[in-house]
Amino acid sequence: MSQGTLFFIATMTEPGSSQSRLKGTYDVFLSFRGKDTCKNFTDHLYTTIVQTEIHTFQDDNELHRGEEISKHLIKVVKESKISIVIFSKGYASSRWCLNELIEILESKNKNTDQIVLSIFYDIDPSDVGKQIGSFAKIFHKHEERFKEKQKKWRKALEETRNLSRWNLNDMANGYAFSSYSHL
């Protein structure tokens, strides 16, 4: 990502209008597998976006114990202007992430103003879109228990090939943010 990308996100979300925002609505929704990226890349991304006064949902910071997660997340996804999906090697091993991706894409298909961006962190984009490499191994494990759901997951992952994307395979943790941390 670059300064231009952050400028694009800021322009699309109009951070200056935060006072007119309905309570509980978000400009940006982050979808990621916490075990893979939460304490490194995703935290850097979240911090950088929030510093530009863009109201961003990151489930580690926003969900509370006892809250009905699925209904709350669906509501947040539908109300967000932008969803950023951070794919990692273990993303598909989380049924929660895969179901979240389905909700994001369904919401995008219903609301043409909604934007979905994908970031590939330490994984080849073709592994995701074609379910090869580490994703093939994960889907083989899912096949036995979640045969019907797996069709929807595969379709959603295939659809990600048509999204705007950034491949961070060659970047060190946090490097993508060094060029615009001054924003």
C-alpha cells in the first residue's frame, strides 16, 4: 500500500464527517486471521488507518464477551464503506474467516458503493483464488466435515481474483507503512 492508497481510503470514507456518523457504524472493516497477522501486519495497518481518523473495525478491539458475534459482524460488514481482507497462509483454516468473507462479498454484491480490497500477506494470490498450495491442504481437511459449506467458500475465494489487491510477499513486516507513517 502507498500514500495514494491511504488517500483513496480517506477520500472514500470522508473522515471529516465522523460527527455525522451514526453510532456504531464503521468506515473500514478488517477481515483477517488473528493467529497469522494480528500482532504484526494487521496491527500496523489498523494503527495507520486509525491515525488518519478513519473509523475502523478490528474484531480484537471491538467485540465483547457474550455478544452475538455473527449478527454483530454482519451488521458491521453491511454498514462499512470499505472491507479490507488480509489473506494469510492460515486464513482458510478458520471457518469464521471464510464465513466472514462470504458476508463481505454478498454485501458488496448488494451494495455497489461498497469497496472490497484484498491484501496477500505471506501467501501467493493464486493459492487463494485457485485453492492450491497451503489452501488446497486446508480445503482437503474441510472437505470431510463441511462439504456443502465448502462450495460457498470456494466460490468466495475464486471471486477474490477480481478484487483490487496488494501482494506483500516481498515486504518485511511493517515496511508497507514506513512510507506513509507520517500521515
